[in-house]
Amino acid sequence: MKRIYLDHAATTPVDPAVVEVMVSSLKDNFGNPSSVYAEGRTAKKSIDAARAQVAKAINADPREIFFTASGSEADNWAIKGIAMKNQAKGNHIITTKIEHHAILHTCQYLEKHGFEVTYLPVDKDGLISLEDLRNAIRKETILVSIMFANNEIGTIEPIREIGKIVKEKGIVFHTDAVQALGNIPIDVKDLNVDLLSVSAHKIYGPKGIGALYIRKGLPIDNLIHGGGQERKKRAGTENTPEIVAFGKAAELATEHLETNINHMKTLRDQLIKGVTERIPKVRLNGHPQKRLPGNANFCFEYIEGESILLSLDIIGIAGSSGSACTSGSLDPSHVLLAIGLPAGMAHGSLRLTIGKSTTPEDIDYVVDNLVGIIQRLRAMSPIDADNPIDSAVFDKADHHH
């Protein structure tokens, strides 16, 4: 059976060109990059080249790129590193209610250790208010961390404007750009960011490799201690094959950015139009315009998201009901609750994320089948007119169509 993969926000298939450089590095480039002899120098050279490729993807200086084992590690490092470095200055951190758990759980950890965190609310489309941000800043504020684009609902935050406010106050600004890289243009020089997290497996690279951009001259504590790798900032022998692969993936993402964006946008709009026109009682979650080019997130009244996923999987379609990191949990999505959906509806979400290999035929197949699946599940659903979900939420959602 043909499989249609529509969960590119969770992870992407590794591009064949990326596999090629990774395998060749595994086979022929085994030296320790810290060694001074030829094998070590070869490895170090390939890492330097990859660093330049990743830097170019976000318009940074290669010396500002530090490789990590994941986007989650980069997030942890940014937040704990700045918090520890600036304890004498203050103990207040600002973030949002819709961040990835790598940010939220790190902030909750710091709250147990004497830090105070303000979690900014978002509007019904998932956008923060710049006014709320301004009002939240105190003299003890040492860090603001706001994601570039949301992994569940695809909303893109006004990062440049946020950066401007934060910069004027002389506070450090971090953005989790794991979902943004390869999906929207990123220019760290233009954005007023001090720290930015990215990950390879969201851009057709391998899992287990990420990076943190640290603006030149920014003092930050180390998260991992040991040897002097990554210019004494992150200990541990470098994962050369994965770093080389990340470099290649970043290069391809940069080269084909515009083409990929246009491709994904077209199919995303086709998907949203098909679903909202052919299925009643549906709501598009996230901002109608300011959203990632490949993201569509829907709520269907009276249905559990999980039953939709299983029905799709049986006919060869892979989707998601939120973020992959929490799909094992039965709690409704914290993101959907933050945009004001009642818990009952937050359970019934479906996230479909498009990739560069998705075709218009794939989208037609998905919409055609989804219409029948939703009808069948609604016919079986115990949640119905006897126990109505506030349909005002859906009426309010009509502006999304």
C-alpha cells in the first residue's frame, strides 16, 4: 500500500544526498577532530565546512555556531546557560505558554531553583501581544525566550519586533527556531536575536544533531563540561558524520528555500480549502496567514484526534494530533488550550504537515478519505447533541475559512 507521509513537523525523511555525505564520512573520516595528525585534521576540516553551511542558512558567522545533540539540548543550553551566567543580575525569565516542552520543562526546572518565570498568553491565533511582553519586563529580567514558529499550529511569532523590544532593554533574547529552519527565511543579523536553536532532522537531515547560534561575545555558561571541544563551549568528541550531514541538509535547505516554500504553501492551501469546504464543524487552528508554509492543524467537533489518526494510518496516511514528543500522553495539547479551545475540542485535533515530496494527488487522496472518516467517526461518537461542545467556538472560527 502506498504511504502518504504528512508529519514533517515531527521529523523528515533523510535526503539521499545527505545520506551519501554521512556514509562517506562514517567510512573514510574516522579521525578524532581534536587530534593533530592527518586523520584528525581531515575530520576537523569537514566539521568547519559544515559549520559554515549551517551558519550561512541563518546568516551567522561560522564561529557563532555550536553543535549539540538535538534541538532540545540547544534549548536547554540557551536557557540554563544564560540563567546561571546572570544570577547576580536577576532571576526573571519571560517565555510563552505555547513553547515546546524543551523550553517549558527547562523553565519549570529553573523555577524550582530560585528563578521566576512569566508565561505570556497568546491570542486565539497563537500570537503573543507585544504590549504583554513590554509589561512583563522587570529590572530582574535576564532572558526572554519566544519560539519562532509553533510546532503544533504553525503560527509564526513577530520575532524581529520582539527582538527590538528586548534589545532596547539590554536583555538576552533566545528563539527556538527548530520549526522555522528550512521553512521560512532566517537572518540572525536582522532579527535582533542573541541565541537561536535549530535541529537537523526537521530539514531532511539525521536525528541526534542540532545547533545553538550564540551571538559573538555573549557570555553564557556551559551545559556540558569536559574536554575543550566546540571552542571550549561544549565537551564531547564531535559527531563528525552527523555534523557533516547537518551541513549538507542546511545547504540544500538554503539553496531550495523559495521553491520549497512555494510548493508547501500551495499544497497547504489546497488541503485547508478541501477540509474546511467539505467537512462541517471544523476549525483551522493557528493564524490564517502568519503560519508555516507546510502546516495545517484542524479540530473536528465531537471526535477524538487519536481515532482520526488510527483511521488514517490504516489507509496509508501518517499524520499527528500535536507534537510527536507528547503523542504518548493523553493530556490535551497545551498549545490548543492556550489559544482558548475547550479541553474536549483540544483532544480532537489533527495536524498534517507537508514536505517537499508531497504531491497535489496526495492531498486530494487525504481530503477524499478524511471526509468519509470524519462522517463515520461522528456517527459512532458518544459526544453529540446530548453533550454539545460549545459550538460558539466553531462559529467564532468561521473567519478562518
